[in-house]
Amino acid sequence: MPTPHKDAEELRPGDFYEDCAYHPCLCTATGMGTVDGISLVDGSYPRNCGVPQCGVRKLTFEEAVQWRLHGPPDVPPEIEMTDAQKWWLKNS
């Protein structure tokens, strides 16, 4: 199960996390309350999120693969998806 974080220092480069756009990401750096990463969905970089403002959650490798292939399983239905998220789910 994804682990919510309250402090960016709880993540380290090489860890996987879910950013505020529900992208599974590979952490590349942390500092000053933020986490930077590379999206495993589309390779966009830098994915920069404030912790805890963005609701960053640490993922295991298996969860990151699941998110990449099928999207996050626990996105509340009331959240409207962006066009990019719809494209991602349709094309994965």
C-alpha cells in the first residue's frame, strides 16, 4: 500500500513515488521540502512536488509498475482526470 509522506527527507534518490498528478515517478533529488523525479508514464522531467502539500506517496517497485501499466487503483471517482491522464489510461 502506498505510504503518504509528511517530509521530503523521507524519500531518497532511487525511490519510487506517486506525484500529485498520479504519475509514478523515480525520485532524483529532494530538498527544501520538495521532491524531484522523472515520470514513469511519459518521461517528463522534472516532476516537482511539495511535501506534504501535494500528497506525495512512496511506492514499492511493484506498485510503480502497476501505476505505470494500469493507473493508480485508488483514485477517487470524483476527481476529474486531465486529458493527459485519460490518454495515459487509454494507451497503457
